[in-house]
Amino acid sequence: MPTLQATFYGHTYDNPFMNASGVHCMTMTELDALADSAAGSFVTKSATAEAREGNPEPRYVNVDLGSINSMGLPNLGLDYYLDYAIKRQASHPDQPFVMSVASYQGFDEYVANMRKIQESDYTGLVELNLSCPNVPGKPQMAYDFEDTDRLLTEIFAFYTKPFGVKLPPYFDIMHFDKIAAVLNQFDLKFVNCINSIGNGLYIDEVTDTVVIKPKGGFGGIGGEYVKPTALANVRALKQRLNPSIEIIGTGGILTGRDAYEHLLCGASMLQVGTQLEKEGLGVFERLTKELLAILEAKGYASIAEFKGMLGTLD
Ligand SMILES: O=C1NC(=O)NC(C(=O)O)N1
């Protein structure tokens, strides 16, 4: 019987599956339910310095081929998630997870949030979200290569705990080269590719209107729509980054086959957003079963036997 065991930053998880930040991870109740689910690990909702209501509703809609959202970083504030994380790492030291951190104000808040974590008792992984597309008037940090370089330089001047970054999708080979060149300068533990494809537009076929209220209906796109872009970003970053920087694959994972393809592109862990929102926590049992069946059919005993082994047509 093959195993789905996944090794990531020195810990071996039962399987590579996690939620994507933002889905089923706002409250400690939701987080504990995630931890008790079949998911291998979990990540918290991106925290900002202060609690935020987020954008006006409707701000998240599931559609046939995925989802569109402009949540606007609603969250209970960094102290809430830091408190949860410190308690959780003490009560379940054998079940590491990831704490997601964002910023509403911009550059200085990113630094301040990371400084607070540095000075706290939390010692686990942090996912620095550089790619929220939904804060009106605020750019996605990781689309500005110089600012990203400056921010990571400033954080690494004081931050000694393990962390990685959540990236937006890139669509140009030169941009893969540029972001990888920036990130390879730093002792990052992982990159998570991708966040939603920012500022898409979905039109309701009955009302001839947009379906979410913020930003005239513009929102991040997730689900089936994004898998080709997600796979390309996982593959491109895996090919370019120092081997010490692992990849979390996020985007378009609905089936075991989608999960398998992310692993083929080099992902170590896999995050599920839209499909978790649509299907609930049972999605993790289904995905692990489907992925196991693929390993069985192909005669693989473990993920290590095919991880990153995407074939090309040379
Ligand atoms: O990073 C994010 N990506 C999204 O697609 N939505 C959320 C949000 O809007 O809070 N944040």
C-alpha cells in the first residue's frame, strides 16, 4: 500500500494536503476542525495588525468553474492568531501548522507584524502573504520586485524563525526569473504558488450584473480556471529556486489527479481553497483516496518517486 507521507521543512505529515489560507480558517473553532480533519496540516487566515471587517458583501461567490472573491483581508487580528498559534504549538507539538500574515497598511505593517511574531513564543512556520489582490488602493507586494527585495531584506535583518512567502501568479518568463532572483537571496523555507488570479470579473447570466460588491465586481479567481497557471508557477519556481526553498502548490486542486500534477511539478505540500469551500472538510478524505489510487495504479510506493518528475518533450 503506497504512502502519502509528505516531508516539509523537516516534519513528516500524513499527507500533503492543507487548506488554502482564507478558507475554513478564520476562527479557532474552524482551525481546530481543520486540525481534526483528514488534512495533513493547516494554515490560518492571513492576519493583519488589527482585526478587520473586510470588504462589503457579497464578496465571495462560488461559480461553476471556480470562485471569485474580494474579501479584503477580514480577520480577527494578529494577536488572536498568535495567541491561538502559541497555545496550539504547546498542546500539539507533533502537529506543526502554518500561520499566515498579511498587511493592510503596506510595507511598514508587514515589518511590524513580523517583528511581533519574532518577539513572541511562536516558533513555527509563517506564510508571509505578499499577494492579496483585494485591498482597494493597495498593490500586491510581490508584483513589485524592488519592494519585495527591500521588505525581505528588512525582515531578515531581525527575523530568525522559519518562514515562506505566498506569491501571486506570474505570467511572463522574465517575471519568473526576476522573482526567483529576489527570493534566492534569502533563507526562505518555502514559497506558496499561487494566490488567486487577481482582479477577474464574473457576470451573472440572468441579471447581467457582476456577482460581488467590492471593486465593481473585480475579484480574485480560484478553482478550475487557475490550474494551468498554478502548475506553471509551481514548475517555474521549482526550476529556479534554491533546492532549500520548498514549494507549496495551490490552485485548481479539485481531484487527486490535480494534486498529482502539482506534485509532478515539484510541490511538497498542497493547498485547497475553492474546492474546500464548495465541498467542506470531507474534501480531504476524497483527495487522499484519489491520490492514493493514482500512486497504486502507477506502482509508486511514495510521493518521492515522482515528485518534480514532470516529463518534457525534448
Ligand atoms: O490573499 C488573499 N487572496 C484572496 O484571494 N483573497 C483574500 C482576501 O481578499 O482577504 N486574500
